[in-house]
Amino acid sequence: MTDPTPPRTAPTGGYLQAASLVALAAGLSSLAHPWLALPDIAMVFVLVIVAAAARYGRGPSVLASALAVATYDFFFVSPQHTFAVEDLRNVVTFATMFVIGQLIAALTLRLRNSESEARARESATAALLAERAALAEEARAASFKARTEEMRSTLLSAVSHDLRTPLAAITGAATTLRDSSVELDRARRDDMVATVCEEAERMERLIGNLLDMTRIESGALAVRREWVPLEEIVGSALTRLESRLARREVKLTLPDELPLVEVDPVLIEQVFVNLLENAVKYTPESTPVDLVARALPPPDGGVEVVVADRGPGFVEGTEARLFERFYRAPGVVGGVGLGLSISRGIAEAHGGSLSARRRAGGGAEFVLRLPPTGPAPEVPVEAGEGAA
Amino acid sequence: MSDPLVLLVEDEPQMRRFLRATLGAHGFRLVEAGTLAEALAALTAQAPELVLLDLGLPDGDGIDFTRGVRGWSHVPIIVLSARGREADKVEALDAGADDYLTKPFGVNELLARVRVALRHARSTETPGPVRAVGPLRIDLAKRVVTVDEREVHLTPIEYRLLAVLAQHVGRVVTQQHLLREVWGAGHTHQPHYLRVYMAALRRKIERDPARPAILQTEQGVGYRMRDPGDG
């Protein structure tokens, strides 16, 4: 790994500065010469060599040592102004100056190396941390993918189970009817035929739900808002459920003064159909279903529709789970557990909400809230009332 | 009158087999076509009384076919399609189809729609002035509406709305069609007019306006005056 920090000085600059340090020392020493002894001057040069070595590295320190020795010898050691040396002890001084320079340069280099190593380690650590973060991100993505996979496999197993069960019943009943070796009395025959019809209807509902869910999940749910009387949507939902509600009491409370709502009537009808179907499916035939609508007072505004039953209700604390895809209340047979999550998806696409709560006195209540969207448009009143 | 001849335009063999058996058992004669070209040939050569039309055919789209046929024939066309979206229904009805059934459908539903379409086609020559649907009676000549023999007072718009629906008893009439007929071409973008007046009309005619037995909504498509006798 390379040292990411640039050298403190360019090499030529180092040599130049080392040389000028020596020149500075020479100048100061010659000025102070009258008050200084020769060893003191030697110490000044040693100081300069140490500085050059510490600061500019081995090359400049060699230059500084050589220059210092030469200058010291030439200007201060007698005989002055020659390179000749009288006292041999001065040679020891020269050697000492030179060696100190090299030692300091070597130490500095080692220090600098270990510093850049530390820096390299530091950046390696940073890289490692980044890598770890990337791995964590990857792990998150993988776990999301795993969850998606899990969802998909839940979907697949739920779908294949819920499609195969009615198909099995249809195939069984139809092949029995075809089998000429079996004598069926009228009642049994009718039973078989009823099985085929009912199970086919169940498959149709399931496929419809799956298509709706796919549309909501993929964000392809287009909300086409129109101003509609709530009563009309309730009415068309009841018409669609006519045969399923034939033996069920549905009590409607729709005040005359309900405002028009600006919603997608096809989608909101689907919500009512799902809620009413659920009530019929999960509660005894003898119990009534109530549908109560009211305008919400300001500041919230909008409308609220409650579909309430007198069935077994649900276990406290499972309210949220009811809206999960493929959730089925324990002990419930049939249905794939998509109706409520589709309905909530539709409510939310309208900026509204759908929630569940336990009903006082027993049963379940589903509460659809649709926020206000603005003043309803005017419908011109006809001039003359009366027989046309 | 001999057994009515029905032209079945459908390319899927299993649907053809099922419809052949069903319609045959209920007293209809059948001519089958697997493509629009065959359908056109059968339509001109055999003059069927009714067409059952699948939309996705190998040589083209049933909606274009419907539009083309409407240029020269009033033969009732009932669309049978797996395309269940409201927009598809509206498109087919606006192209001139008389009715629309989404696959899968029950035989009773099919037969009811076929009977309505045939009755309507046969009666166009001599439409009487009186329409009776359950407890509702509309005298188009005298412009008098009664429910359970009690006269009901309607505004001019309510009356026009009811009259248009009464001309199509048993069949769905699209929102656009009603807006055009009742309010005029300039108001087709104001469906809330229609909804508000339908609500008012129901309050005067239905026993329980929230559970309409006569004036039914096909959400996203239009309205149908249901003849309770047709189930």
C-alpha cells in the first residue's frame, strides 16, 4: 500500500533548505564568534545537522553534514580559511557531526515509515469498515430478498392449495357424474352438481382476489374518482352479493343527509363486497350484519362506514394481523386471506383507512374512513317539479 | 316462429362445446365461427337472430367487428369475454354491443340475457306505449308513471332518465349513453348529474332505495332496469 500523504517537501527543496540552514548557522556563528568557543560553534552546526536530518531526510542530511563539516573546518577551525586541520581532535568532531546527522536521519525515516504504516493501517481499517457496511447492506438486501422469496412461496403454497382444493372437488364431482357404473339417486346427483358450481365460484373469487392484489402490489391500482352518493355504492355491492346474502339480515343505516363522496365507486364497492362477504363467511347465518354510515364532524370531516357483525369476533391483539396477506383466522376454512388486505389497500389508495375493532357486546367491526376531498359539485335544480 | 338461430363467434373449443350443448338443449339453433372472417360470412349468408361474440379472436378484435356490423345491421350482439374490467365493458357497449357477460358466467345468466336481447330485437317493430317492470308501470304515451298503482310525480329529467332505461329493460345502458340522451352531448363529462338524479329516482320508485330491485347500478359501466321476471 502506498502512503497516501504527499512528501512534506520536494527533494530539491529539501537539499536547498538543508544548505541554507547550514549557511544560517555559519552566519550566526561568525557573528557570535568573538563570544563563543570552538566547541560551542561545533554544537550549533550539530544542531543544524539534526534539524536537517529530522526535517528533510537522509539525502539532505548527508549534504548538511558535509557542508557543516566543510564550513566549520574552513571558517572556524584553525588554520582558518583553509581545509587543513591542525588539531586531530577536530577530525573526531567532524566524524561525530556526520554520524549524528546520519543517525537522526535514519531514526526520522523509521519514525516516518511507522507513521505512514499507521496511516496505511488506518485507511485499511476504514476500507474494512466500508466493506463491512457494504456487506451489511448486502445482507439487508439478501434478507429482503429472502422475505420476498418467503412471501412468494407463501403465496405459491396458499394459491396452489386454494386453487387445487376446489379443483379437486370439481374433478371428483364431475368424474363421478360421468361414471356410468355408479348409480346416483337424485339427491346425490344434485349434491355433485352443486359442488361443481360452488367450487367453481370459489375459484373465480380467488382468482379475482389475486388479480386485485397484484394490481395493488404493483402500484397499478388507478383510482378514478367521481362524486357518488354512498347509498349507490352500498346498493350495487348488495346487488352483487344478492344470492350470498339471500338468507342473511343486513341492516342498513344510511342517513339521508350523507354528502356525496369523491371516490372510485368500483373500488369502494369492492371494499363493501369484501367486508360483507367476510361477515357472511365468518358469522352464523342467524346473526345480523349492520352497515352504518355517517358523515364525520369537522375538523376531520369525510365519511365513516362501519360493517359490524355478531359473530365470534377475533382475539384481542390480532386486529393488525387480520389485514396481513394470507392471514386466516384460526379454524377458518376456505378463503385465501386476501380480502381484507385488498380492502385496506383500496382505502389507503383513497387517502383513507380501514381498521378492525372488537364490537361491544360481541362480534367484529370494520371501520372504513374516507377523508373529505373538497366541496361536492353543484347539480342544477330543475325549474319545475311535478308530473312531466 | 322456428327455433332462433344464434351465431356463436368463439375460437376456444371448450367454450364452443359447452355453449353448443347448452343452447341446443334450450331450443336454439347454432351456427359457429372461429374467426371474424367466418363470422362475417355467416352473418350475411345465414342472417342469425343473435350473435354471441368473444372479443379476442385470431384475426382481430371483436369490438372493431361490432362497430363494423352496427354500420349495417341491428342484430343483437352479446359479448362474452374474459376481459372483466369496467372500461372493456363500456367500450364494447359503446361500440354497439347489446350486452356483456364476463367469463366465467352461469347458464341462467346467459339465457336471461339472450332472451332479453331477442325480445328486444323482436319488439322493436311494434313497441307498445306501456312498460311494466315489477310494481313499476310507465305509460310512455300518457307520460304517467305508477308504482303499485299509485302515481309517482317525476321531474322532467327524472322522467326522461326512466324512459331511456325503460326502452332497454334488462340491458345495461352506459353512463355516457344516458348523459347524452337525457342532458345532451354537452354534459357527458358530468356523471355526478346522473348519479344524483338516479338517487332521486330510486327514492321515488324503489321500496328500499339502498337495495334497488329495479334500477340497478353496474358500477363503472352504467345502469340497468332489471325486470324481476327475468331473474
